[in-house]
Amino acid sequence: MPTIVYVVGFKPDERAWIESALKRDIASVVFLDDEKALFANEASNPGQCVIAAADVDPAATLKLVRELRDSHITIPVIVLGPYAAFRTAIDIARLEATDFLERPVSVLQLRAAVHRACMDSR
């Protein structure tokens, strides 16, 4: 499993849920307020991935993935978005995000997506 999962743009209750879901499999879950903090952490080592929210501001999430890819940062990105966000899912896929999970997301779905993303990056 990955060593670090960066989590960008979630509310405190969602952060608690994500941390609880991943804590047994992940060495470190790092919560960041925005993409600037992600770039400052230079997240690009094997075994790392990013989880981003697309519920409130899908355009900001698209921008994050676009900036990562434009900077040639290939870290896997898992996006959690609202149910039936078909257009956002397509745009995310075109930007080469790793996965798009429609909410509600179960603990098992999240763990599986993180495992797939981080194993592919090794």
C-alpha cells in the first residue's frame, strides 16, 4: 500500500471519515487546504496519491489535475464527486486522473481506489 495519501479540499467531517477509512493501510494521510500546498509538498514519489473533492467546485478540481499534468507530475489522482456528475467525470478522465468515484463512496471503494492508484504508480 502507499506510504502517503494527500487529501485536498474536504470538509472536517469528510476528512475524519477518509482518515478513518485509510488509517490501517496508509503510513500517512496528509490533509491540505488547496493545490498550492500540494505543489509545496512535491508529491510525486511512487506509492503516493492524491484524493480531491469535486462536489463544491468541480472547476477547481479540474484545474488541480490540469496543473499537475501540465507540470509533468504523474501522481495518481482520485476524485470524489457528486452522484451523476457525468460531465465532470469525463473532464477528469480527459485530464488523466486515475479514478472518479461517485458519492456516496464506501470505505471499501475508497480503499480499493487508493490501492489501485498507488500500486500503479510504483
